[in-house]
Amino acid sequence: MNNKLTLPHTAWIALVTSLGAVSSVLGQDDTVVQQKTTAQSQTADQIFINADIYGHRESDSIVTHNGKIIFIGEHSQAKAFQGQNTDVIDLENAFVLPGFIDNHNHVFEAASELGGNCELDSEAILEEQIPYLEACKINADTGSRGWLMGYGFSLESTLDSDSEYTPLEIIDSVFPNRPVVIMEQTSHSMWVNSKALKIARISQQSPDPQGGAYLKDPDSGKLNGILLDNAGDQIMEMAWNSQSELFEQSYQGLMYGLEEAAAHGITTIGDGRMYWKRGWYDVWLEAEQNQDLTARVSLRPWVYPSMAIPSQLEVFEKMYSDDKSRLLLVDQVKMYSDGIFINGTAKTLAPYLDTYLPQSPNGLNYILPTQMKEWLSALDKIGFSAHIHAIGDGAVRESLDAIESVRQQGSQKPYTLTHVELINDEDVPRFKQLNVSADFQVGSDYVARHQHQWAEAFLGARRAKAMMNLDAILKTDANITLSSDWNVHDINPLVGIANSLIMGKTGLTDIYTAIDAYTLNAAKSLGIEDVTGSIEVGKSADFAILDKDITTLSARGIAKTQVLMTVLRGDVVYEK
């Protein structure tokens, strides 16, 4: 919960900020003089009045200058900062929260049409997808022989059908000559045809890449057209980079994604994964240069599992920026420890009960444990920390071991494990001990209702029931953040906050803890808590302005609350 600032204390901070003065704590009489002095040196750019301010219930006004908060208090005193060009914004008693910080959001790829417009039915079994594939063929550019990209199949429905045909044979029957790659919603598996395999030079004899697998028909031993995790990533990258007008389409997708984020009160984004080989970094730089960014963004360049460490470090070092005056920060990488449960690729301590990968009964590593230690040590030396995808209890332990190693070398940087769906009891206290943030995504109904029966076939009932236990980490006083993983889950932070409460015993304890998880705690995970994450004098004027006070509502009421306005550095970037 945010600490309440009294008016004298707030004014004192404002004076120190503006004048650099150092003196004893001022009394009430001195505060009036101080406000006048400050107003003379700092005329407000914006004054937000008639505000119900989270953490400052005794105040009704916020004053900003050069993108920062310089005063929080009563309107009568805020007037001292008003100048001829000051924009006075009447919030009409709306509820003001710190701008939401979405610690894991694929804003770039979620909104881009480059992923293709071929959409399948995620519920359909294998042969039921044929009409959808036929429709994709009709809708596609018939004269083109380039890559066709799409999304929407379910791995379980595709592989567990009673069809006499393999997925490869089905997709080849519709697309015999044009390379096709179709992504499952989580992006952890791809469905491809023979033409795509040929272009990628993947044969029956090809060894699996690190962190991925080429699935084969159990009867014939031939490739069945399904590629898991990094095996699919490699083909998707080929398809993505083959698209015409790649930069322009990427830029347009980014603009749309940022609009969606702003409409949901998000003022800071922790980028879920920047595929720098796809030219994404240049798109972000262009957006920054054009002043088109409507959110602060922590870019996290992707660590490619199959690429040598030195050559990637060279790229990262050129991108590095810890300049907090910019909207773009590049001081964390994104790396994967493992895959996901439904693929059998999440790394587990105990073997899967059922898996598509019998040769790997405990799942896969994108980055081997020994390599992760090497990676984190080398990254630390050039200024980077890491946001690490770790879903299985094996991956969580291996990632914590790697962070412990770099901590022993003296690193004080903020590290985060994201997803954290299954944790061994022995590893729960290590988040606090090692100062590691745990980032969770709870923006889907099945998570809120703790409906993990789907996992029982893979993990058994005991492990399935132990999944997504936020409370276990919370009780250790470790830093917990909430994020969307958009577009895997709902982008709306208010849905995530509501769901964390609906979860009950496995969720977060109260609304204040949930708000912190989407604001201040997330800022700590990004290493920018001195810049944003709370409404305090000296911090960036980043606000999510809501139509209702969510601290007084039921969980379902929270989810229905509307964002009226989003403010970044004092500027209104969204208004309903």
C-alpha cells in the first residue's frame, strides 16, 4: 500500500526538488512561503484538479512540470503554481492511480498483422481444419508463392484426433506448393507443410535444435508437421522476415499496440520479447525518434538459444541504454529457461505422466543451466539483467541457481522470473533470499477459477492443484508483479487485478497488494522505481484515471471499471 504524504511533507519535497535546498523539516507556516517560492521557480505545465488520488486522500490536486510531479495537495495551494500557459485539467472526482506497468506484454507482435490473416478454429480437430485451410487459400494472394502465415490451431486437438492422416499430410493436401506456417496461440508450437520444411532444410534426419523438437509420427517415424518451441521459432522467423513492406507493417502494428495499451491505463511496458533479428529494434527507435511512443518501454532483446554467446553480447552491448530520461530502456534481456506444459516442454523436477516427447520426460531447456550461469555473468558485465521465462518447477530451480551464482559474484541488478506456474516448496523462499521478482499472468478466467484440470494428464492431480500459487510467494515478502502476456491473456490490468483477488487462497490478499503488483512492484522489477510506479513528488507524472475507486469495489466491479484518461509524463495520451 502506498504511504500517505501529508501536505507539509509534500511541499517540502517540492522545494528540495526545485531549489536543491537542504534544511530542517518545515512547519505549517513555512509551507505557505515555500509554495510561493517554488511557484516562482516552477510554473506548472499541468494542474489536475478535483482528483481522488490513491495514497493521498487528503489531497485533490496534482501539479506537474517537465513531466514530473512537483506538488500534491489542495487546489487552493496548487493555484500558486498556475501560469499563463498552464493546462488545468478538471478530473471531476475521478480516481487517480499510478499508471499501470505491464511487466510482460508482447505489444509489438500482439497487434501486428504480419503474423498473417489465416485464422483456424482453435477447438477443431485435425480434419475439421480443412475448410478453414481452404478459406485461407481462397483469401490469400493466389499469385504469390511466398510464405503464408496464420494462427489458431490447438496442439491437443490436432494431435489427439483419430485421423488416419498426419497434420503434415492434411496441410499438404491444401497447400502443396506454397510454404505455410501456422502458430498456436501461445506461440510455442507451429504447424507447417512440406514446402516450409524444405525451405528450412529440415528433414527426418535433422537433429532437434536446442529448446525445440521436430515431432514425428509414432508409426512411420516421419515428420508430422508439428514443430515445438524453438524449432517452430526458427521457421516463423524465416516467414516473418520474408514479408513485403516489413518495416512499415511492423511500425503500424506497434502503433496499434501502443494505442491499446494507452486505452487500458498502461504507461510503462516491459517488452515480453524483442526478436532483434526481425528488425524490431529499428522500429522501436523510429517510434522514439518520431515521438510516437505513448508508453515508457523496457525493451528486452531475445536471447537466441542456438546462437553463440559472444556474437549476441556484441549486439546487446550496442543496444544498451540505462538512460531513464528516455522512454526506451534497454538494460534487460529476455531468455527462456523452458517451454510450456501442454507441449511437454516445460522443465519439471519429476517426469511427465504423459508427453509428446518421451525422449525428454522432464521437458526441455532453451538455455542449459550451465549456459544460463555463463549468460547472466557475461550480461552483468555489460550492464544487463534478465527477465527469465520459467514455467516448470525444474526451470524455476535452475533459473534461481543461475541468479544465485551471479549474486555471489556481486550483481545487485533486478532479476525476474516470469510465469512461474509450478514451484517446488524448497524454492519458494529463494525469491526473497535472492531478491528475485516473481511475475504472474492471471488475466484468464481459468486461472482466476484455478481450473487447471487440463494439466492433470501431464502432471497428475497433486502438481496440477499446486499450480499458480501467488500466495505462497507473497507470504515470503518477495516482490510480486502482475502482467498480461498480451495477447495470450487479456491486456486489461483491471481484469488481472480482479482475477488475482478472485483466486482466493492462491491469489493476492487484498486490493492494495494487487495494485502494487501492477504499479510499484513492477517498477522495482524493471529497476525504475525511482522514476515511476507511485504518485510521489519527484516521480514521473504517469497516471491511470478511472471512473470508480477500485479500492471500494468487488472483484467483478473492478474488472468492469473504465479507464477515462491515461497520462504519461504529464501528457494525456488517451482520453475516453
